[in-house]
Amino acid sequence: MKYAAAAILIISSLSALDLEDPSDNFSCFMRTRGDTAGEEVVFYWSGSISSFVPGERGSLLFRADGYNIGRLVQVDDGYELLTREVFVYRDPASGEILDSWPNPFTGEEVEVVHVWNDPVNSYMPRSDGDWEFRMPYNLLDDGRICWNLDILLTYPSPLPVDSYPEFSASDIYQGAELFHFFVSFEDLENSELTSVPCQISWTRFGQWLPWMKMGQRPGYLIYHCSGSKLEGGYDALPEDIRELVEENHPEYTRAPEEWTSPNSTSWTYFRQLLEEQR
């Protein structure tokens, strides 16, 4: 830690960029998360999903990967981030995208419902009254910045237990999404870069997925993934993901053009599928 502190002092003395300044902090994070020129940006990540059951040893359930495709749209007081995202579940041994899954907890073969979330939009103002934007960060020893974004979620579940007992763990959805965005301080100093190269890590702690048909069985899922902003955009994604998208939901080959709401989640999408089937 003493080396990181020393690096902060050295860089602060040599650079006009000050991430403690809300204006610099905001513009730098916008160039990290998107492209301030309005061009499409694709983040791709891959990793594993494991079970977490109190009193039991966890087990690897899925390999998984996905992407978010989005664009920044400048508004008077900041940006709108317009995105949609895909996330697929894979066989942990073969790596193949799953159509069905033998649930080891219930013994039932269930249909896999991949993530098709559209939209996943965010409004990010530069300031609001006395409040000013400031994304927490750490300066690493190698001259990189790690932005820290923790999203702790608690809200009424779109799948209340009395109406969806087979698919719902609780009347309250509770979970956490923990992001790290790694970027070079030197890249952030380059004001000509409207989008800076970025690597990411993503950890999620969430309830059993509705399509797993776990009901109120105790336990959670732990997602552990890493990835990056793809220099080649959508065309740089794995071929089997692109084939799945283009055969089923070709709109996910591009970012949204305008703001829509409300945002979609795995739970609202699954409820929509159930309502269509009924």
C-alpha cells in the first residue's frame, strides 16, 4: 500500500488530471464506461457460476459469458448510457451453450433461459443540486486506475412467492453486483481518447435463477467473471454467441438508439415468458 500511496503523490505532482476533482472524475469514468463521441462500446466477460448453500460445499454449476453493447448520449447535465445485454450459460465441462440443464438439487431436467435484457439503461448526471458525481477508485502500483462500483440490490421481486412458488425464492429480490474497471492513468491523461481501453472484473451474489425451479430452497449463486472492452466491438465476440444472437434476437447486434424504460432483468424477462405461455 505504501508504494501505491507514493505513486499517487508522484502522479498528482506531474499531471494536470485530478481524479479528486468531480469534473475530471466524471469525464474519466465516462470515457472508461463508454465513448463520449457516441460510438458503440462492447464489454465482454466470462467466468463461472457456483452454488452457495449454507452448511454445504459449493459446486461449479455453469461456465458463463456475455456482453453489454451500449452508447453514451450526451444530455444537458450529463449522459444517458443506452445498453442491452446478453449472458449465456454453458456446460462446465464441454463449454457448450446449454439448452437444458439437469438440476443436481432437484433431479429435474429444466429448460435454460439465457439473459436477454433490453433495455439496461442508466442516467449519469454530472451533478444534482449539492451532489457531484464521484466514482470511487484506487491507484494501483503499475500506474493503472481501478474504479470501484458496488451495486447492492433489495426490492420487491417481480416473481412473488404466492403467484410463482415454483420459480421464486422470496417476495424480495436481494443481491449484489460488484464491478472493477481497470484503466491506464496515462490513457486517461490523453484527452484525445474519447474511449479508453479497459479491463473489468464482475462478481455477483444472487438468488437461484427462476428457470432452475428451486422454489424457496436455501442458497444462492456466486458469479465470478472478468473481461474487457472489446477493441473489435460486436464482431470480436465468440462465434457461438453471435450465432445465437443473430438467429434469435438480432437487435442485440447493436446498441439502442434512444432511451426507453423500465429496465429489463432476468426476473422480469422470465415473468414475461411465463405470461406469454399462459
